[in-house]
Amino acid sequence: MATSHDAAALNVEKDVNGINGHDHAAATKQRKPYDYGGNPLAHVNTGDSVRLPAFGGEFQPGAYRSTEGRKFANPAPLGLSAFALTTFLLSCINLGTRGIGEPSLVIGAAFAYGGLVQLLAGMWEMAVGNTFGATALSSYGGFWIGTAIILTPGGFEIISTLEEKSPYPFLNSFGIYLMGWFIFTTILLLCTLRSTLAFFLLFFMLDLAFLCLGIGYLENSTGAPNGALIKAGGAFGILAAFLAWYNALAGIADSSNSFFLIPVLHFPWSDKGRQARSKVDNSEARAAETV
């Protein structure tokens, strides 16, 4: 039978080893990770943060929705990365990088990565309740699959059929096709005006790329696309690709895998921008100016 002396000895041993009840509770308490600047991009948002504004890392414009009960990982960085790589490849070809003048190389990426993978990311956005992300990623996934079908040499014979008598039917058709995507991208661009500068610039550069490419194919009086406009579209496409990668990184990087978080620059008229302004106390500075 244990005596009081034995109990006291046991307590002493626990204290020496640092495992008494109080210390054990403190040791097992989860340590809060350091915030590295307070960027909400890479943090899982709970019910207390549903008012966080839009950012590209979650592909969600408007008031941010809680992810507390979400059973899926964030699919936006995957879709953004798929879009970025395929756009980068085609834009390099449009710029004539290293003398490459044919888009055949991009077809594989357009089918597999920019097409299929981005379409899947869009469907997962649908599953997590993000209407904007689902519409954008699924649509651009469809764009890349459709573009790959058009550009596949021989397989679908779309270009060769349209160019049986002259190049103009294909050039005009492809120009109208790209102008349609310019209109769609403009619609999405309007939905980013209350989000972040990084998110807005992604769609703005993509919009300009579609516009230049569309007009470039329609300006075909010489029997070929307007070279200057095609190169301009390629330049804007390169910028859109890097902005897509930037937003993807903003959605991936957090305090568990990175020493820094990605700034996204909230618009001053957004919810987050107004919140930041209200926290700044300039009363002392104004008082000093009046003295």
C-alpha cells in the first residue's frame, strides 16, 4: 500500500523530470505559428475571418468565405499553375522566342495541364462553393482543350479545312474565337475590382493579351496575322503567366513551409483596405501640424 512518503517521492520525481500535470498540459498545448506580417493569403480561414477580402490564392473575389468546414484542399494554386505554364509556352511562341514559330509544342501542355488539370481544379472549386473560381478555371481549362483541338496538326484538320482556298477563313475565325475570350475575360475582370492588385492585374494582362491576339488575327490583309499585335499579345501573355504563378504562390506559401508570405496589395476601397485605414491613428500627427 502506497504511503504518503511514496506519493511525495513520486511527485518529486515528476517535478524533476518536468512531467507534472501542469507542465504536461503546457507542453502539449499547440504552439501558435508566427504570423510573418499578417498576410491572410496563406492562412486557413475560420468562422472568425469570413470577412477577409478576396485574393488570388483562393481565387475568390468578394467577401471571403469561411473554410472551417471544408474537406478539400485549396484547388486554386493548382489551376493557376496549370494556366500559367501553358500560357507561358504559347506566349513565348507568339514572341518568336529562339526562332520558334509554330504552336505545336504547346498542344501537349494544353491538353494535359492547362486543359485537363485546370478543368479538374475548376470542378474542385465548384465542390468548395467558389462560383468565381469554378467558372474561371473550368472555362480556361476548356479554352486550352479547345485551342489544342484547333491547333493539332492533321488530327482534326480544322486549319487545313478552313485554309483550302485561302488563309482568310481560318484567320478570321480564330480572331473571332479569341475576341470571344476577350469578352469573357472582361466580365471576370469586372469581378476583381474589389479584390487585390495582384488578382486584378492577372485578369487585366490576360484581357489585353486576348485583345491583341484577337485583333492581330483579324488584321490579316497580307494573308497573315499582324506580327506586331501577335508579339504584343505574347508579351501580355507572359505577364499574365507570371502573375498567375505569383497568385498561386500566394495560395501555397504559409508559415508551415515558407519564411515569408506573399504581399497582394489590397485595393484601398476593398473591405481589407478600409479596415487597414481605420486602424491607422494619425491624430498625433494632425495635432502636431496644427501647433
